[in-house]
Amino acid sequence: MPKFRKKPVVIEAVQWTGKNVLEVYTFMHGAPTINSNIASDKWDDFTRMHDGKDWHVTTLEDGPNGEAKHVASVGDWIIRGVKGEFYPIKDEIFMETYEEVSGA
């Protein structure tokens, strides 16, 4: 059976601690403003995140209705993929798959 190695790609990531709502939101959507999603259709997600609950992450795999199929729990990492998409990943898997790039 053929074997494959993951190509060396540098990604950006932030860990969801349950308390760093602004950091994670800004990572995924840019700094919030009064006219941003956080002020309207994302308010429910924002309040859930503020309470340290799961973070619904919109990915390339979401259905046509925009329903999030991926959820980041406290302790998970949210990574920005090579096409600018976001995915949650469990801490243990993140630590096995990625290493910090010094000087980046």
C-alpha cells in the first residue's frame, strides 16, 4: 500500500481556551465593529463562546444552508488552512501534527 507524508505547510492557529473570545474571533473574522457579524447574526455564537462553550466553526465542508459541521471545544485549536478556511483540531492531534515555527 502506498504511503504519503503531509507536505510541510506553515499554518496559523489559535487555541480556544474558553476565555479568549476576542482573540479567536479576531483571528477568524478580523476585529469586530458595530457593523460586523458579531453585532447581529453571530450574537448567539458570541455569547456561547463568552460562556466558554463550544465554538461553531464554519468550514469548506458546511452544507448549502451554512450549517456548521465542525465545533471547537475548549482546549481545541482553530487552524487556518491553505485556502484560508478554518478547522478545529483537538489539542493532542495538533501537538502530534504541528510544531511552532520560530521567527515566523
